[in-house]
Amino acid sequence: IEDARKLGLSKTEALAINNLGNTYFETNRNNKAEQCWKTALGLFTRIDGIDSSSAMIPATNLTNLLSRNGRFREAASSLNELLPRVEKIYGREHDKTIHIVDKLARVEYRLRQF
């Protein structure tokens, strides 16, 4: 975290890149959206750590992209990695945790269909 601060990395920059990914996703430029979200995730991770609430934003966006594009195995893997972090930050009964559990169930259902 300190190394990121020494490099001058900011949450504002990471959030701007995440938002650019949202714009790309909404305009069906999925490859660019994925690149932005991976970059934002890396920045947030270096700034605040992987278990930070800020890192959850692009991580969740990536899982949406993966599942929407039929990349269900990757989505399930990402959601399984994300769930314990979300539980750690918000607790088991929080809406965000329940949302991740629901998404994981939907992705696993889709996996069984293929």
C-alpha cells in the first residue's frame, strides 16, 4: 500500500478507469471494458489491498462481464474468490454479500445447463 502511495497512484485515477470500463461495457466494447476493470482492480489492490471495498467495485464488474459473455467457468471462479472478501468486509447478511451469493448461484445454474 505504501509503495502505491509513493508511486503517486490515487483512488481517483482507479475510479476513473473503472468508470471508463463501465462506459465501454454499456457500449458493447467488452474487451476494452475488461482491460479497464483489470487495471482498476490492480490499482485499487496496490492502493488499499485486495480485501478493500474499493477493490470490490471492478472485481464485481468483471464478474458481470464474464457471466454476460457466457464465460461461466471464469465467472464462477471469480465469484468464489470474491465471496469471502465481501463477507469479510460486509458480513454474511449484508445485501452486497447476498447479491454475490445470488450471482454465484445463477452462474452455477448456467454451468449445469452446458
